[in-house]
Amino acid sequence: MKPFVSILASLLLLILTSGCWDNNELDEYGFVQAVAIDRSDDHLIELTTHLYNPSSKMEMGDEAKPAQKSINFRTTGETFFEALREIPAEFGRKAKWDHMRVIIIGEKLAKTINIREVLDFFSRDHEPRGTVLPLIAEKSAADFLDVKPFIEQTIGQQYKKMETNGARYSAKTSSIPLYELAIQMKSPSKTSAVPYIHKNSLDHKAVVSGTALIQDGKMVELLKERDTEALMMLTQRYRFGIIEFPCMKHDNEQVLSKESFEVLTFHSSVTPTLTDDSVSIKVQISMEGTVGELRCSHLKTNSDMEHFEQIVEDTIEQQITHTINVLKRKKVDAIGIGNQLYRKNPKRWKQLEPDWEERFARSEFEVDVKVKVLSTGMNSGTIFGTKEK
């Protein structure tokens, strides 16, 4: 009797044990690394899906080479989902979005269609992650998926590294995940800054630098590297960077050569004040760093160091003032002043919101910059290879 009870108990346990009743084999999926979204001349959505190729086979030919680690598939449709459903029919596998690195949106589409419409799928579907990085591409987004990666296995992973590290170490672009872009786009100012990818003029290689300003879902302006660097400072996203400035003699005579200052620590605050119907904003910036390059300055005394610091401060102040004037001229509150006013007084913001773009264009900014040189980078404060006088 005991053996029978034991067998029965074992069978019951096996029935209750979960199995692979809903499993899917790996060869049923195509793992998406990146996606490019464009708009065709006949107003269709053009989708280019960059899929990982796990094959380790060698390409045939005179010289055997490893197979490419990625494959591009282009599909079209009146909606994003229609273009998406064409992938299994042509590729033979269902697209899987869990490991996607970047979403690239063509500049033409970003200027003519509310990008909320094409990004809606990525926030609604359960597979895409909120940490995927969006990019706005010069002209056509699909062209950038044909670029070969420099060091990473796929160009999707390459662009992710270029965006994140470019924003962190050079401040020539921003880095914003999809979930944060959604927050910015529905904020009171309805403005966000998305990294911009383009091809440089020297060797036509892909570069992630500059930012595309998105207002109420559409691209309205492109900021170049210098203005992007200032915007990063104004929005407290600046971490590290290099400040370049013309050589200046003690009599403030400008020299053609340039010197540089490496920023190691940075802090900024932007404080708006509302008086009656006018808005004034105080910008305070403080940074510390080391001398990057000397070409004409000699930092031997405290007076020399103070003069050097003053030149850096003036350079940064001019750079920030120029960016502020660009934003005011375009009536784009990319700094988020409206967001701050809303948080301070939601009731008052309702009165300001209808004509906020005009109010922002009329606002007054006061910029104060403080720079501290921690070290010249070596014991000598003179130019390399020169004797101290």
C-alpha cells in the first residue's frame, strides 16, 4: 500500500509542477537593436528595423570574412503598427523589442508629424524598455543604420555609446531616455531637447552632436554644439567638458591662438521671478577645473591666475547669453522656466500659459559665472618647453 501512495503523491507533484507550456524557440524571434522611422513622399511610415544576426558563419569569397552582426529590414505602412506587422512576412521571425538600444527619427518626419504618434507604440507595448534612447537624424534616419559600427558589434549599440558618453564627457549633445522624453513632452513648457545625429563634413562619418528642440511634438530648431553645451549648463545636465577660449593678453587684446580649461566639477541654478506680468531669471554657475592647454598665458602669480579665471568666466557668460538669445528669438522654452513657474504657483501658471511663448521671449536674464582653477596640471604655470622668467 505504501508504494502505491508514494507513486500517487509523486504523480500529483508532477502535475502541479510548471512546465514550458508557452515556450517559444529562439529561432522564432529577431532581436531588434535599433529602429529608424521616416516619412515617405506619399506620406507613409517607412520603418527600418536593425536586427541582431547571431550567425557566426563566414561569408564566401576570395577572402573569408565573418558574417555581419546585423541585418536591416525596411517595411512601410499607413501606421507604425502596419509597417511593424510586415516584418514576419519578409524576415520570417517576429521582431522582439526588449534589447533595442536606440530609436532614430528622421528630421523630415520630426518637422511634419507629431512624434508622439510614432513613439506611442514604444510606450504602450510591453516589450520596449523606457530606457531606450531616441535620436533625431539629419535628413533620413534609415541611412544611419547602413553605417558600419566602429567598435561595437551593431550600429545600434554604437549609437547608444556615442550618445551617452558624448553627453557625459564632452557635453556636445544631450542624453535622454524615452521615459524622460515623455515626461518633458507633457510638461507645462511642452519642450524637450533630443540628441541629433548627422554626418560630419570631413569624412562623412556619423556623429552624435547638437540637439533638436521639440516643441509640442514637432522639431522647431536645431542647436549646434556650442549652444548645446550652454543648454546643458542651463538645464543642470552638464557634467564634464572642455571650455575653449581665445588667448587674451593683460590689456585684453585678443590673440588668434586658443587655450582651454577642463571642467571637473559643475553646479548651476536657474531661478525665475515673476513680478506682475514680467519674468526675470537669475542664472548662477560655478565650476572648478584644471588648465587644459596654455599657448600664450603664463600663470606664475595670483594676478595671472585671476586674469585666466576671468577670461574663462567671460567666455562662458557670452556662450550662455548667446544660447538664451537664440531660444528667446525662437520662442522655445527649452530651459524649463515654465515648468518651474507651474510648480511654484499652478493657479498663476494658468494665466501665463496661453501666451507663455511671447512672455518667455520678453523675459530678462541675469547670468553670473564663477570659475576656480584647481591646478595648472603640472608644477609649472608656463607654456611647455619655455623657461620661467
